Amino acid sequence: MLTSRTFLKRTRAGAVMKVVREHYLREDIACGAAACEQCGQQPGEPRLEAQPSGAASSLCPAPHYLLPDTNVLLHQIDILEDPVITNVIVLQTVLQEVRKRSAPVYKRIRDVIANPEKHFYSFTNEHHRETYIEQEQGETANDRNDKAIRVAAKWYDEHLKKINDEETIQVILLTNDRNNKEKAVEEGLTAYTCEEYIKSLIANPDLVDRLACVSDEGKEIESGRIIFSEHLPLSKLQQGIKSGIYFQGTFRANRDNYLEATVWVHGDTEEYKEIIIQGLKNLNRAVHEDLVAVELLAKDQWVAPSSVVLQDEGQNEDDDENEEEKENSARRHLFTPADRRIPRIRIETRQSSALEGQRIIVAIDGWPRNSRYPNGHFVKNLGTAGDKETETEVLLLEHDVPHQAFSQAVLSFLPKMPWSITEEDMKFREDLRYLCVCSVDPPGCTDIDDALHCRELENGNLEVGVHIADVSHFIRPGNALDQESAKRGTTVYLCEKRIDMVPELLSSNLCSLRSNVDRFAFSCIWEMNHNAEILKTRFTKSVINSKASLTYAEAQMRIDSSSMKDDITTSLRGLNKLAKILKKRRIDNGALTLSSPEVRFHIDSETHDPIDLQTKELKETNSMVEEFMLLANISVAKKIHEEFSEYALLRKHPAPPPSNYDILVKAAKSKASFNILE
């Protein structure tokens, strides 16, 4: 079945274009219920359980599926991610709206749907013949979507009754929209607010703490005491920014004074690059790193930055409380974030005694106009404050480092062990196992991703090679392993462990160029003269067999030793000599040096706690490896530019703009002792 809609659209050039949109409706879209024999379920497709085994509810003791609307999905994602909540129908209507309004929430719900243990099912109701509805004339998009959700819930209710089972599975519509709930009940549907349903879960009272606190604007006005101005609508803000009345920028809270902040203005304006904001009312509920619009006061009201250190003590005297709120005060607490730039957050919890002294995660839900503090809800307990594992978790979360265990979907793309190189593999690779290749890395390194070699040719020139582990052989584009690696982006090293970008089987084994084992590599090989001038360059996929895995100190000892003259040592000396010439040439050509001291932790062998810290001593071998990695990158960049000139991207460090030094120049000029020359 096909529906179509035709409308006229004016292009930027002023022409009128006719647009026809076709919408296909089908009858073969499955309901997702495992017990349903009418729908043609695909093998391996995520399914709702035949007999839902979710948490027992006092409101609905019978087996049931949950069907949340858009607002529940947007605001209660922490609840939906909890292991207790299973067997949920996520409608296409809801997913599309969530995708428009919040990309992070959309990604989280897609991850939940992909988890087979959660039994979430995405139902394509917008393309099902019996659940698709047209938007009526004069009907808002929001009202049409609410109706589509109710129609789909009604269809599920009737469809599941046809299953030949002892007990019919109910469908519960979860909505926090009062009008939507009333209409659903009138239409014979079972509907509850998210709060009603969660409070009805008999064995999970702690889940109530994770309910997002959605502010009620009506209550704010009724309270009779408004602290903050109302936020302007987006359309008015955009118009004001365009006309120059408002400035758009990033809000930066002051770490030492909670009543002061700066806004770094976006764009090329030099006059108003940084705007100071002072006073609780003027800050108007902005949170650190928010994108905000600001309006300048008259010049006679401008003030200088304050030097006062002022910390919020978290008192509640500015908040009005009615009798009902006072009764609930035992459950209301102020959460103090680790980052002082984030305001305290009011949460409601029944487990305050258990959470005292713990590191917890809290989400901000909203900030009412009549409250000094934003409302939020408890998300997760990380552990005891000061505990090493807990603080490590906090560090990773604060810096948005993905560190969860690799999923089974990711691990399923790893090669089966035992693994070996086949004759088919060798057809497409150059065999370089005869070369005297070695690696030079920090002590304890197991993820060895590069190796080097240097040998003299018959014509008197030198052959130098950089060999990089060929991870692309094991990770195919677009699969789950590739997507997870792209999301992580890099391996993160902590003092006692590392967070791998790829599973350990690859990082520390099959893609690690360990000594005396055959490994796949991508090799960049140069022919050079003794003055480190490149005569020829070639690239090849290869198989290598490293002859030694050395530390920087071990490699330096070989270079400095007068008694050692083996092939590995000779190779290292050749590499070191060429590296010195390459480095001098780079520096003479104006290379930018951005080096910072590296540190090394000494770890207790029993407790695995860091007990000492020292600056790493940089040896010639550190610089040697660095120079050849740089040279390999330069050679690859040149090759890309030659072969794909239209797609080659050049990364360079432009001259810093003078505005970067404004504060430093002004501070220097205020001192008679010195001046900065521009």
C-alpha cells in the first residue's frame, strides 16, 4: 500500500519546486513477541519474551510489555537502562522524535535495543498498514504523534489477545503527559505515568531514586517567589544574535566564585571576546560549558572581575518550601559535584545514609525559576570516595573515556585461535622475515605497534624501514569491532592499567610486533644515503619477524657498548646516526617542538598502588624512534597527496592570533620591569 503527499517548495534561487513524498505501508512487519505465530519473525531478531519476566508490579500483576512515549524516553533513559526494566516496545514514532531532540539519548536507547538481554523491540509503526495515521488538518505534529502512539498501543493490545496462551499479555502505555494519559484511558488502554509504574515495583523501591525530576512551570508560578528571569524562546534568541543585540558564546563558570562567570564569545569579534557576568540572577541558571546568549549592560554598569573567593555553602534559605515539601525534606539532599564549577544539585533519595561518603553519579533534570539549585536524580553509586578503583572510575567518567568491557557482538569478530598465517595471506604480502627488525618501547610494553630496521645495501646506500602493525587485516570496515574501535579512538594509559582501543587478543598478541613470531605489518621502506637524504621510497604490506623487543635503555646500552657488534646493534647504530641528522635538519628548518616531560609511576608489587613518581629520562633512542615515526608520516602524507590530491588533508599549526596573548601582553605592560614585543 502506498500513500503520497505533494507540496510546493521555494528554492534559495527563488524557483518553485514540486516535491512528491511517497510513504509505503506494509502488512508483514512483525510485532516482536516471541509467542506470536502470526507474525513472521526472523531468526536471531531481538524479541520480546513469550512470558515477560520483568519486575513484579502491584499496579499490573499480570505479564506485560511496556510502551513508553517520547517524553518518557527522553527524560527517563536512566530508568529504562536499568536491568530491572525489560520487554519494552520502542515505536518508530518515538525513536524519530528522540533522534531530533537529543542525539545522546538516541544513541543510548539504540544501545539498549541492541542488548539481547534487555528484550527491547523497535516496532516500525509508521510503515505498518494498521498503525500508520495521517496528520489531520489543524492538528499539531505533537498531537498527531501522541495519537500514533495510542493507536500502536491499541493495536498491540488487540493483536496480543490472538495469541493462544493461558494468560494474555497486557501492554502498558507509559506517559507523563496528562492529556495523553486521559485520552488513552478513555480509549480503553492501560496507561500510567512513569512515576506511578516505578513506585509500583514491589521488589525495587530503590529505583524510585533514579526517576528524573521533571519541573512543573505551573507550580513555579504558584509558589509566588521567582528568583530567575524566564528563558527567551529560541526564535527570539536567534533573531537577537543575528541583529547584534545578543552575543552567543560558551559559558565558563568561575571555579573560585560561584556568583561569577565568563562567556567566551564565538565569532571574529575582537571588541567583546570575553564577557564577565556577576550575580546569581544574571547567571540565570546557566551551567558550565553551556551554549548561551548574553545581552550587554549599559557601560556605566560594567564591572571588573572579582578577586573574592566565594564558595556556595549549600544553604536553603532562599528556597520557599510549602508544608508538603517540609514533610519530604528528609528525602531531599544537596549533591556537591567534584567539579566546583558545577552548581549543587537537589536530589530526592531514600538511601542517603548508604550514599554518605560515596562517589555517585547524578543527572540534572531541570532548574525551576524559584530555586537556587537545579533538580536532579541519582543515577549510580560508583563506590567509596578515596578508594583507588572508585577514583579511577571517576577519572575515566570525567574525561568521557569509554572503558566498558567489550561486548560479545564486538568479540565475535575476532579471529579464532589458534591463528596462523596461511599461504593465501602470503600471496598479497612481501616476505620480510629475513630482515633484522627490532622494536624499541617503554619497559613493560605489550602492545608493540611499530618496529625498525637498517641495513647497508650493495651499492653503499642504506635501507631503512618502519614497520607498523597491520590492524586493518583483522578489523573490517563497518563491523561492530570497527565501530567500537572508532568510538574509543585511542588506548588510554593509567598508572596501573590501560584501557585498550581494541580487544587484548589484538592489542597484545596478534597485532603486537613481539619478537620471534610472524606478524602482519604495513612497511614504509626508504633507500637513503649516509646523509639521511631519501633516494627512493616504497610502501608494502608485509610479514615480519622481529628479532628483539627492546626497551629504550636496552637499545641505548647496545648503541653505547663498544663490545657489541651483532646485527641488531649495528642496525640500531645506523638508525641512531641517521635520526640525529634528520632531527638537526628539522630544527634548522623551523620545526615546532612541543615536548613536555613524561612521568613514570612506581607501583607497589603487592597492593598495586602508586608509591613514587619520577620524570622519565629521555635517551637518544627515544628521539631515534620519534624521528622515524615522523619521517614515515611525512612520506605517507606525500604519497597520499600525489595519488589523491583532491582528498588529501594537510594538518598544520597556523600562527597563533594576537588575541591569544592579550592578557599576557597587558599584564607585562602593567609591570615596569619588562615588555613583550609583538
